[in-house]
Amino acid sequence: MWQRLEELRVLDIKFLHGCQHPTIVVLYQDNMDSRHVKTYEVDLKDKCFVEGPWSHNNLDGRAYLLIPVHPPLCGVLIIGEETIVYHSTSTFATEPIRLSIIRAYGRVHADGSRYLLGDKAGLLHLLILTHKEKKFRRLKIELLGETSIASTISDLGNRVVYIGSSHGDSQLIKLNLQPDAKGSYVEVLERYVNLGPIVDFCVVDLERQGQGQVVTCSGAYKDGSLRVVRNGIGINEQASVELQGIKGMWSLRAATDDPYDTFLVVSFISETRILAMNLEDELEETEIEGFCSEVQTLFCHGAVYNQLVQVTSSSVRLISSTTRELRNEWKAPSGYSVNVATANATQVLLATGGGHLVYLEIGDGILTEVKHAQLEHDISCLDINPIGENPNYSQLAAVGMWTDISVRIFSLPDLNLITKENLGGEIIPRSVLLCSFEGISYLLCALGDGHLLNFLLDTLTGELTDRKKVSLGTQPITLYTYSSKNATRVFAASDRPTVICSRNKKLLYSNVNLREVSHMCPFNSAAFPDSLAIAKEGELTIGTIDDIQKLHIRSIPLGEHAFCICHQEQSRTFAIFSLKYNQSNTEAEMHLIQLLADQTFEFISTYKLNQYEYCLSILSCSFSDDNNVYYCVGTAYVMSWEGEPSKGRILVFVVKDQKLQLIAEKETNGAVHSLNAFNGKLLAAVSQKIQLYKWVLREDGGWELQSECGHHGHKPALYVQTLGDFIVVGDQMNTISLLIYKHEEGAIEERACGCNANQMSAVEIIDGDIYLGAQDNFNLFTVRKNSEGATDEEQGRLEVVGKYHLGEFVNRFRHGSLVMRLPDSDVGQIPTIIFATDNGVIGVIASLPHEQYLFFEKLQSNLRKVIKGVGGLSHEHWRSFYEEKKTEDELWKSVFREKKTADATNFLDGDLIESFLDLGPGGMGEIAKAMAVPVEELMKRVEELTRLH
């Protein structure tokens, strides 16, 4: 059934409840801007609309929402900005209101007498329809409290309500019978993260670790926030206690064969404390009589025969874990003290001053000094972690040296030097670790400047090969092992803690979302299974650690709507543009440029823009012949009577003493949609013109922007990116253009252009020849510069080479990555672009080498045959490039959109390809057979692809 309504400007339409025939109610606006409501019955026999039982003219001039009322009352609620009207066949009642615009509603009573209303300000109201004997009496509205700005409201029963929000985090709330101290009946039980809408974002490496973090402008109105999105491993805190000055930690068991740890030994500069789990599964301080508690413990370990080993600066103590008494003690020679030590279940290796290396073995109540060696330099670190067949005995010892900055491998028990590896530089090794991943033995060597060296280790010859170096932080690193799901992991404690593991026989480095971890040890107790004890910033924390790397999101609530963001490395700040709404009047806005510290996200400076002035772009840049770094802000004066702003400004700020200081301003004849740093100058997209400004020193010693040249003819120019002398422009009316700046002539000329059937929403440069664009109908496309064209006409045309339907409205592209790029990774050198969308999606676009593209294209084609879309939808059709051809219907004076699709080209769906890893053995085998590639090889290549994000 299809029939055109007489009403052209329909504002809302709903089905009514309790009618004899299917009936719709229509809220519409006429040519005089008056608003009316009318009902239609659906004639199922003739398949048409017929006039309904009632209508009403001249409602509240700003009525905008219909809420159908359930039986027994039936009828409809008409929500306006000043009144709520209840209308049925026999009743018309009006209730004046003072609410903001209602965004969502939800029924909370079976008889349709109670509705929750969520307004634009995030306030939740209860609308009550009082009635008696199924007859309407009156309307009543009560304020319940504040939630996220609601897009949907769903009653789940027992006074529990789900608030779905497209402007902030969704919430699960409970409506209490009694108000709290603030008069609110709303209790938030749970929050569900929503990044959308992401209006702008930047990619920054706040930790200077080679791994990007995305900082987004998310949400809207009072739910506006900044979100810091970081890829890494999370710690799920179970318990914590304040403890200052921790110098080391070790977990111990009451017996060798106990499944759980009992004791946690914590060492300080002048004492050692022992914590233990009590009967109530609480951690409390206890004593082990054989321990020396008045001094710092250098190392501690469980030993065979139900024993414990404690190493201090003066001795090695062997203690019974059952009786807790001292069984044996080895004392350092007179005049020497132990500096570093390590141990396993049967061996102890320690070093004293003067380069003395001492090897002990552990027996039943016995400590035997087996070997002593004199080295030419002092020793900085040691390790004898067993990596051979015997889990309690190591045949190799790793030793890090002062002075000659080397790491050495000794054989045990004879302490013969097997291998010496000079590390180079001036930074000493601070921690060494022998470990094995996926059957491959490694030596890890952590330096005092935050770098980590890894070597392949031949356990038979002690030879070290395949040296690789990676930066994990800026401070000394200490290495610890732990197990996760029967696999070895290494925890690198430093100012930027990292977990090291192996996949497909390659080392992976994953950031831990903690700061400044000084020490760590596994702590697998009955109360805290599979946990870690972590010392950080004056605190001891016990928690579990994620098995896999995933996205972690930190929220910085603003209480205002952020639109633009930019990071400045030199001042360690963010600059944002936000709209702050007056709480008492949502129409009263303040337009602010705000400065935030990039570590704490505290507001440190604010600059208020003029009335009606909006910021459209923010840039951090420097200029030729000026050593300062500036924030440049492009604005527009938005007037309701102008289709396109005719006036704007470029403001140049410097951050001085953590304050925004205005250095220069330049008035423009239009909106400044985009700003780019360009060859030591400033490139601006001003309305329909690309304008280049140079930074000029005035006679009075001040600086100013001075126009150099420009290029006209854009409609208008909204999105601009640059590479070298090339300028890529995306304008509002379907065109992407390539311009070039000619230094000798001081002019900007058009080199090539292309046309699209839809408006642009973002552009980015992939490389010197390929440019990426996003359209307002949720497409992505790429165009190529035709440098090899035979004629000027061919060279002047940008050829469309890639098409893809993303299904999301892209607001911004940025070069960058959310993962740590490592030199030994096959995907480490693949360039990636991050995009963000209206719905809060963050995605990655990677430029694959041609061979990889062909391989994964074949895999994608085969996966489409095995993985069926939800509801039988075709994946190939969904990803087809989608275009709309607009045609005008003269009879109805309307514009129709004709949909056209074309197959996706030169784009792959990474989500579909990675779903191969979720298939069962049968599905994987079917794909592998079609590809003529072993399953193991397919898994390896797809897993390698996942490292891109």
C-alpha cells in the first residue's frame, strides 16, 4: 500500500491504540506555520487512507511529538514546548508545562497512565494521566531527577529503567520511592559507554611510547566529554592498600605442592613485612620466625622440600615453610655485602661488591656454596629462571655488567663464561631475564633508559643472535614472569608498564593501562585467583590482568559540547572549542576556546569568542623565521539570515605561563572551515577560497598574518589536507580538487579535479598519488592523480579507483595508529588512517601491499560463501558503493532520490576477514581448501592483520 498524504510537512505520525480499524494520527504544519493534528483510518480492503474519527486545528505553535496512549484511556498525547495536550475521540485537555524539548518517552504502567519523559537537558519527568472508571481526569508532571540525555526509555520492571542515549553514555537506572539528599529519585546502576557522536579527534602519543591514543570530542550538550581511547591490557583491581617505599615483592606458598600462594613478602629500605591470607580471605600482616624482618630483602623464592629462601645484603636464609623456622644460613664474607641476587627452587645466584659472583645450591635444610667467580667489573643484574626441561633447575645464568655495559651467559654449576654480548652505549642493563615463548628461548635485557633488548638464545651453546631493540619507556625497567592460561608472559615494570608475549612465534608488546609500576609479582591466592600484586605510586594493588589487548576508554566529562580539538606537544596542552549552555536557559550559549593540560586534563585557560562566533578549526603550527609554536583558530559568525557566513576570523594564540595569549587576529570574508600548516605558512579554507597567509614581522616588533595568494572556485571549501606543495580540497558540492603551490610564482593553481554525486564529509591524503574521501551517504572512495595521462585533459582528471559503502557518516580522518609499531613486525610499516563517525565508531584504514591485497581479496570472496549475513542479507550488496541521483517531480514539487549501487572496488572488509578466526575447524578447513593454503598459514596471516589495530 502506498498513498500520498495531503499534508506536506508531517512532523510526527503514530498508530493509535484501541481503535476499531487501524488508525494513524498525523501532526503536521501548514503553509502559515500553524500546527494541526488529524486522524486517518486505514481501509485494508481498498488499501487507502480514509478520514479518521477526529482532528484538531491550531495547536501549540511548537507542538512536535505524539505519544499514543494505551488502553483503557487510548487517545494521544501531543507534546509542545509550552503545553501537553491529551486528545481522544471525546476528550481534549491541556496542561501548561515548563520543560525543555522532550527527546524520548517510555510507558511505565500497563494501563497507559504513566509515562517517563526525557528532555534535552537530561532531566527525567513522570507524566501521570489520572483517570477514574476509564475516564480521563487530568494531567500531572513530576520531576524525578537527571540522567544522560535520553534517546530511548525502556521500562524493565521493578522500577528499573534503561536510558538509551545517542548524546552520551547509556544508563541503567532505578527509580527509588524516596528522594535522596538532592531531591532526586534516580539511582544510576550501570553505565554503558557511547563514544558518539565523535565530532572531532586527534591522535597523540601522550606516553611517548610509539603508540597512539585517540582523544575524541564526544557526546553533545551537557553530556559532552573528551574520551581517551587507548589500546592495551587492563588491570581489574580487586584490592589495594597504601604502602610507601616498596622496594620489592614476592609471593610464597606454605608448602611446595600447595595450589595457592599464602604469603606476600614486601620489602622496604630498612625492613621486610610479610602479608598473609587469613581465614576470612583477608590480607593481614603476619610473621615468619625464620625471616630477618629488620633489613631489606633483596630476593625471595619458594624452594624444594617445603622451604623458603630469603636473600639480604648480609646472608642467604633457608626457612621451613611449614614450621617457619630458620634451617640454614649462608653469610657473605667479612667486608662484603650482597648487592643483587636471584633464585629458583633449587639454586641461588648472588653478586657482592668487587665483581664477586657466588653460586649456591639448595638441599633439604642445606645451602651449599658450589662455585665462586671473580669478574673484572661490578654486576648490575642476574637471572637463573629455568627454561629447560627441568622447571626447578637452570643450566644457564644471565649476568648484566656495569662499566663495560655487557650481558654475559654463564654455564651452571661451573660458572664458565659462554657468551659475552656488548650492548653499546652508556646505559647499563638493569634487569635480565631468561624466558621461553612458544618453545623458543630468549634473553631479555632491560636498560636504565627504558629500552629493551631481546635476543634469541641457543640453550645448548649459549649463543645470542637476532638482536632487536624496542623502547618501552623512559625509566629503568624490571622484568618479571607470570602465567596466563598456561602461557608465559613477561611483565616489564617501568614508567610505562608493558606485557610481553608471543603469537605465531613473534614477540608482542602490549601497554598496561597503569602508570609508574615499580614492582610486580604473581599472587594466585584462593581469594584472588590468577592475580598480580603490583606496586605503584605509594600503593599496593592486587588485581587480575586482561588476557588480551583491547580498547580502554577514559572519560573526561565536560558538561559542555566540544566541537574541535588539537594537541600541542611543546606546551603539553590540548586546545578545544566548546559550547557552554546556561543551565537556566538552554538557548544562552557561551563559545569558548579552552586550554587543558594533556596529562591531567585540567582546564588551565579560557578565551571567550564573540557573540554568534563559532570555531570551525584549530591547528597547532609554527611559522618560518619564528621559533614559537602557536595555536591558530578559524572562526565564523553564524547569523540565522545568512545561508553561508560572510564573516570570520583567524586568531593566533601562544601558550605562555600556561595561559592562552592572543598574538594576532585576521578578519576574513567568510567562514574559516579549515586550517593547515603549509611550508612555514598558514593555509586557510575561507568560504569558497583557498587562501595562503605568511607570518610577517611588523615594524613595532609584533607579528601579523598577511595574505600571499589564493585560489577561488570552491563551493565552499570545507575539508583541506596538504602534502608538500600539493593541496587536496573537498568542497560541499560534490567535488574533490588537487591544487599545487608554485613557489617561484607565489601562486596556487588547480592541477586536477573529480566529481562525485554526493556531498563530501572528510578528506585525507594516503600518499602522493592517492586521496581518500568520505561522502554524506556513508561511502568511502579513493581517487588517483593521473600523472601519466596522455593529454592535459586526462592529467587534469582525478580517477576514482576505490569504492566502498561503510554505512557510517565519517566526520574526520587522521593519520596514526592505536598499536605499538615494532620493527620486527611485517605490518609495522603499513600506513594506517584512523576515522571517527557520528555513531561513535572508531575505525582503521590500512594501505596494503598489492600481494597482500590480492591474497585477502580471495579470502574475503571465500568467506562470503561460508559466513551468511544476518537475515540472509548479502555482504557483497551491503558493501556496494551507494549513490543517489536526485530527480524533481514537477507534479508534486518534490525531490526524489534514485538509488544506484556499484560493486565495491579496491577496498576490503577487515571485520569480515578477521571473522575467519572465529570459525570452527570445519569452516576454517573449508576456506583453507578453497584457498589451497594450510589452515595454520591462513591463521597466521589473518592474526598478523589484526596487529594493525
